[in-house]
Amino acid sequence: MSSTLSNRFSIPEAKSLVKDLNKPNPKIYWIDFLSTIIVGHTAFAAMDRVGLFLQGPALYAIQLGLFTLVAILYMRAAMFIHELVHLPRQGFTAFRVTWNLLCGIPFLIPSFLYYPHVDHHRRKHYGTDRDGEYLDLSHRHPANLALFVVAALVVPVAAFMRFLVMTPIAWVFPPFRNWVEKRASSMIIDIFYLRGDFGKEAHKIMRMQEVLCFLWCASFGTFGLLQGGIPLIKGYCVAVVLIVINNVRTLGAHRWTGDGRELTFEEQLVDTADYPHRPWFTELWGPVGTRYHATHHLFPSMPYHNLGIAHRRLMENLPPDSLYRDVVRLSLTSSIVELWRRAANRKNVKPEPAHLASATSEEEEKTAA
């Protein structure tokens, strides 16, 4: 069956169609990120200030609107961490530093946490126990999907404790430091994943970013307590909303039909998804190219601002029976409903390759939506 799949897709043909789209445009990165994070921080600060001018229902309405704006903008700013892993090492140092100072450190998601993302793109690692960003969710009880989302309630507290408490202890006790580096220093979804060694330079960056995160937690925590805990509650609520959105997005990024074995390139392709429809909405929950996850897996080094162009070119020029057309999903809701149904029927259905598990008609998707 793998040979049948390979006959439906040619990577050289796909590459030839998008070979001019691999160069990132620094101006786009700078303008997009800075405008997003500055407006986001301004809106976050304004949530308190509006109380000086408004009272009653009008105040609550404005605060809700600002909170929604903050969630959208902070989600977009945070997702640039994904780009940092794939950007060239040369030429983007200033952008990496700026992102960490304005977003990564205050959000407690410094860029070193995302280094293990490269394992997710290694063909022999994808979907196996060496991939910290994959779980065989189609073969687990559907309650795991709900738990995956509800975990957002715990993550902000865990991150705060990681940098405020565990970090200084790790500096003093080497055995504990080794445990922290392997088990508490990665943005992953598989809690059993063990982080590898990314070299001396990565260790230096980790130490520096840990210090900054510790100082931020100490200062923000002290300020929050002096203000009666209100800033801490606001920060927690925003963090929970962002993590919920990202976890829901993640559930739709793959079909999760892998069963732990090594998948072929073609099986990996159809296990991922693109959401090109309704960009006015999908861009909100899948910003910075994350709604084109399948195309990103095809071309990991392609900058986010070219993924939509690449998707449209491939859809227009690849053969009608191309495997690439199978990655297109109509809506995030329908994808999650499908995943829930597969998980619910896991005892009655023998685990099957990703290309079989993904065979859902467009009519079925419309019904699910």
C-alpha cells in the first residue's frame, strides 16, 4: 500500500513548484511580530485602565472585548516560537532575542523549550516514542482528548513553578538539574518524552533564558502579590485561554492515526492537515502558518508567510489524484469530531495505516461540520 501512496505523490514535482518560496522576508517577521506584541501588551494594560473612565455594563463589555483582543494577539505572538526553530541561524539573531524579551520570557515559553520540535520533523522519529509532539490519540479512549484540553488549567502554574522554584534548585543540585533538563525543559505533549542534548551553545542559551525567566517570575510574582493578586489572576486567565486554543488547534493539526510504528513519508503526509478555508477565522486559531500544518511538514524550512501561496500552487498544479489533496480539511470542528469517533471505535477497529484511517469523504466532513 505504501507503494500505491508513493505513486500518488512526487516530492521532486512538489518542490519544483515552490522552489522560489523558501527565503524568509525579515521585514514581514519584524512588522508582524512587533505590531502584534505591542498592541497586545497595550490592550492587556488597558484592561485595568478602562475602570478609571467607565463603570457598570459598559466597563465589563469593554474589558471582555480587550480580553478577547489580548488572547488573539498573544496567541499570534506566541506562535512565532515555531518559526524560530526553522529560521536560518544566520541573520535572525536580533529577532530571536527580541521575541524572547518581549514574548518568550514574559510568557514563560523561552525559545530553548522548543528545540525538541526538530524530532517531530525527523522521518524516523515522527509518531514514535522519540517524537514528543505526537500521541496515538486515535487508539486511546476519547476521554484523553478532553483531558488534553483541560490540562491547560495546570500548565501555567507548572511553568511558573518550573522557573521560580525548580530552576534555582537545579543550579545547586546537579542530579536534579539533569532531571529538569530531560523532563521539564521541553514544550511537548508526551509527558514521557526525554529531551536530548542539543550541544554546548544550546546549554548556554538555556541557562541565560532560565535566569531571565526566574527574574521575571520573582518580580511579576512580587508585584502581583502587592497588588492583591489581581495581575497574577489576569495572567493566569490569559494563559489558560491561550493554551486551550493551542491544544484544540493541536488536536486538528494531525489525524493521530499512527500507532507507534515508523510511518512512511506518504503516511506522515496524510496524517497532517491544512485548513485553507475561511482564513478570516482559521487564522485566529491557527496563526503564523500553523493552519497549513501539512504543507509545513512537506517544507519545514519554508517561512510562514509563503505557506498559503505554496498550498494554492500545489492545489492548482498537482495531478487531480495527488495525495496532497487528501490533507485539506474543511473545518477544525469536523476534524476533532472525526478524531473522537475514531477513538470511540478503537476497540472495534484494528489499527490501520494513516492513509486508510484518513479516508473520509467531503460529504462526511460537511455533515460533521
